[in-house]
Amino acid sequence: MASTPKGPQIQRLDVMVDKVTYDTFAKNCSHKGYATKVVIEKLMKKFNETGQM
């Protein structure tokens, strides 16, 4: 019996962020039409590739 490969797994982040900072970030993402999850994933990927921001 063949099995299909699983999709990408999602890791839940447990971080402490100032509420005002997060609210401002989420609001700006919303105004620009981005999902906060996508922005964070792209920043993490860029950081891992370059080693710096």
C-alpha cells in the first residue's frame, strides 16, 4: 500500500511580546494585506539564510 507524503508541519511559537508592539505589527500587516504568520516565516527564513537581519 502506497502512502502519500505528509504536508509541511507547523510549529507553534511561544514567545513573549509587548502587546502594543504586537498590535501595531498585526495592524500594519493587515493594512498592507499580509498575514502575520507569512511575514514572520519570511523573516525567519531570511535570518537563517544570511545569519543576520
